[in-house]
Amino acid sequence: MSRERILVAMSGGVDSSVAALLLQQQGHDVVGAYMKNWINEDKVTGHCPWLQDIEDARAVARKIGIEFRIVNLMQDYRRLVVDYLLDGYQRGLTPNPDVMCNARVKFGGFAAYARAEGFAAVATGHYARRVEEASVVGQAADRATRSTSGSTFALFEGVDQNKDQSYFLALLSQAQVRVARFPIGHMNKPELRKTAAEAGLPTAQKKDSQGICFIGEVKMTDFLRAYVPEHPGPIVRATDGVLLGEHRGLHYYTIGQRRGIRIPSNTDHEAYVVVGKRASDHALLVAFDQTDAPGLWTSECRVHSMSFNGAPITERRRLEARVRYRDPRVPIKFTPEPGNTAHIKFEAPQRALASGQILALYDGEKLLGGGVFG
């Protein structure tokens, strides 16, 4: 393995800490950097521990003896991720900020900064694997997918299926995959924490973050309440049009949601679930959570804004897809269509697919790319 100069995105958590440690142990010239994307200046969106995260990342860098930087990407993050998130919710969509953060910021603005500073690659603490594939020179693969050495690089699920994060990398291009490094993709979480503890890393026992990508421990409802004006409307039963109540704003709800609707169940204790949003009168559509609830189950759909990390798929194929981060891969029939779109037919109906969500495409454990529902 040749020595590389690598910039590691250190979030202050144990995963990126071990990523930096492993690369250093492999003999690379490693520099750590905290991506300063959001500092919660308004103090209205909950606990955002960015100052502590910086200190934790700095402490790890000091422990393993590498340079540490703070890279200010706040303008990029606000424009490319936060505005995308807020605009999507205001239009009744269910966007995924973590996927966009990876595609537009970590492997976008952050990678551009690294390139300008003379780094050969950027690394993160994602549980995913990057594998160099056989030479494609002389084959019909698109030149844009080739590296200067004639090879392409594929992404695979992380070995730890409980922590696999390949889904969040679904919109990366081959150019982005070429400069990406995922040092911990071959590890499981207990093994990783053991490695951190044996190295004396101060983040070894730090709790994993559950917040929005680089915003912190913030509930999505609190974040939306702070930035999106409320627009009340009727709650309507989809099966017969009966008015059941009033909601505060469609942006607080997503397809398949059971909790927080604030309308009682029936005498048989059947709970309501969100099955749709009607733009004409700003109505929230609900039904009892049953297999025949209208709009709750989807057998086929279209996705747009398709992205592939290798050569685009141009013919109908049987593949697998993951419709949400924690969901298993499911068999699909993939049919490419004009305008960077595709038709998806699921082998078995899928529950609660919302416009704006990300569909990730797989061939077994290999991530092929993804697109956006709707």
C-alpha cells in the first residue's frame, strides 16, 4: 500500500477517531479536521454539542500525534443541506439531510478543500467498504468512471450489518468514491471500541450521536418548528373523507407515521396512520393502520435524480434496493427511463414510501447508486 496524504473528517466520535488511528498505523500522512457546519447560534433547536465535539476530536489528534484543523463549511452546509431540508419539508416531501451531507459537503466541499490543500484523499468513519475493481481499460465502461490507473472503485456494505452505513453513500459519484477512504468498514462496533480503548483514545466510550448530520442532538420536529412557519389544515380520513381534526403543518408528518397525529383510535383500538398529503387544501390524509389502508403500501414507483458510483445502468435489471437506512435489501425490477429517472417494481409491496426519501440500489452487498422517490 502506497503512502498517501489523507485528511480525516473527525466528528469527535469514536468511529472517526479510530479511522484516523488506523490510517496513521498504516503509515499514511494523516491530518484530522473537524467540519464546522452548524453552531446553533439561535439556541432554539436543542442541544448542539459542537464545542465539545471539537475538543474531543482535538484530544484524539493530540493523543495519536497528528495535526488537527477546523474547516469552516457553514455557508456550504446551509446552502446545500439545510436549505434543501427546509425547502423539501415545506413542499410536503421527506428529505434525507444525511445523504445530501455526504454527497454535497463531506465528499463535496470538504473534499474540494482537501484537494486544494494537497491531500490525495479524504476519510470518514462510515461503516462501508471501498474496493478496487479490475481494470476497465478496453471495455465499454464510461470514461468518467475510470481512474488514471484504469480501475474503478466499488462501494460495499460494512461488515457489521448492525452499523452498515452504505445507504448514506448512495448518491456518491465514481469521482467522489475514488478519493474516499473508509478505514473502519471491515470492523464491527465492539471490535472498534476495543481498538479505541487499547490505544487510549479519549472517545473510546463516547456515546454515538443520534442527531441530524452535523447539527447535533436535535429532534427534527424542533428543528422544523424553529425554521418553517406553521400552516394548519384539516386531518381527513382517506377512506370516506370524514373530517377528524386539524394539524399544525404538513411538514411535521411523513407517510407511515403513527405517533403525534393527535386523533384517537377507534373502539377496536385501531390506530390511525398518515397515508398522504393533499396539496389542494393542505389536508393530512389518515387511515387505520391496516394492509388495505389507501396509499400506505407501494408496489411500484418512480425515482428521479439518479446517481451511480460506477457506469450508469442503462438496461432493465433485477436488483435489490434499500428504501430506508434500517430496512433490509428487497428484490426489485429496475427499468431506466429518460431524464435520469427510473421505474421501480418491488417484488413485495413496501410500506410508507414518502416522496423525497432516498432509494439505494444494490447488487448483493455492492452499492450501485441511488435516487429520490417522487
